[in-house]
Amino acid sequence: MKHTLKYALSGLMCLGFFTMALGQKMENNNTKGWVSLFNGKDFDGWKVGNNASTFSVEDGAIKVAGPRAHLFYVGDVQDHNFKNFEFKASVMTKPGANSGIYIHTQYQEDGWPAHGYEVQVNNSQEDWRRTGSLYAIVDVKENYAKDDIWYTEYVKVEGNRIIIKINDIVVVDYTEPENPKRGEGDKHRILGGGTFALQGHDPGSVVYYKDIMVRVLP
């Protein structure tokens, strides 16, 4: 009986070590390949056109506060040209704030970015399209995040499919058709590769971004 108990305990200990090792391996696999796009100190690797003062760095985060402007990633990762990827950022909105994360876009000096898609950041501003919307393509009416609280906004592009998660909740799963119908002003609102941009929407919108990461997919 004692020998049986001894072997059973030994087996449980081995199983425990195996489970811990497996968990560690899974955790490592989950974090493997993620690369930071923002150093938390300055805008090295980023570029903004008009109204550059809308963006500043505060306590390790990008603060967005000011007139319309867009901050584009122009750094060395993938030579700032991403096609298939996972992107995530920690975001915090202040009450009444509107912003956005552009994907597959291109640098431009002024105006709303003409290329790519906008992933909405808006928890309480008057625009009814809420955080996580693939703006004007697949719009989300429900709130999955709150003002004054950090949340995670995640975007995955693989082939012609876009998945958006807010705090690990899938809010958009969109497959771009072969010939998407777009208006004249939105003819470049399609997938095709490009960089990321953060939006400064208006002087009344204050938003913070940090932990901006990308993982390139095959």
C-alpha cells in the first residue's frame, strides 16, 4: 500500500511538472514573434504631417490631444509594409474621445488617410460607431470597452480576412470580397499592404496608446 501510494504521488508530481512545462511552452509560443513598434520614449520610427503637436509622449504612452492629425509608423520593422499580421495595442480613452487605428495605409501629409481600413476607437463620443468597428464596413454599436480604463485592441489580417478583438472578445470577423464595392471617395478602402497610423480626430478627443506590438504572419 505504501509503495502504491509512493508511486501514485511520484506520478502526480511528474504530471504536475509536465503540465507546468507544457504551460510554459504554450506561453512562450503565444508571445513569440511579437515586436514593439513604439519605444515608450519618443517618436523614433513614426511620422506625422500637419498638426504634429496633437501627439506627445506621456508616461510611456502616446497621448493624442489636438486638431486632426495622423501618426504613421515609418520604422524598420518589415520596412513599414505589412500584409498579413497580428497587431495589438493598449488603449485608454477619455470621455467623449474619438480616434482610430489605420491598417494597410500609407503616409500622407494631411486629411483623413485615403488608403486602408480604420479600426474605430470610440467609447462615448457622439459617433455611434463604437470601439472595434471596421469603420463604415462592419460597424459595432455595443460598447466592449470603457473610458478611463486601459483595454486591448487587437487586429489580425490574414489573406482577405480581418478579425478585430476587444479584450479578447471578437467583435468583427470580416472577409473582403473579391471585388468590394466602394464609393469614389473610398476606392482605396481595401486590403493591399501598408503601414499603421493612429488618428487624432478633433481637439476634444484625448486618447492614450501604449504597448503597440505587431507579429508578422506568413
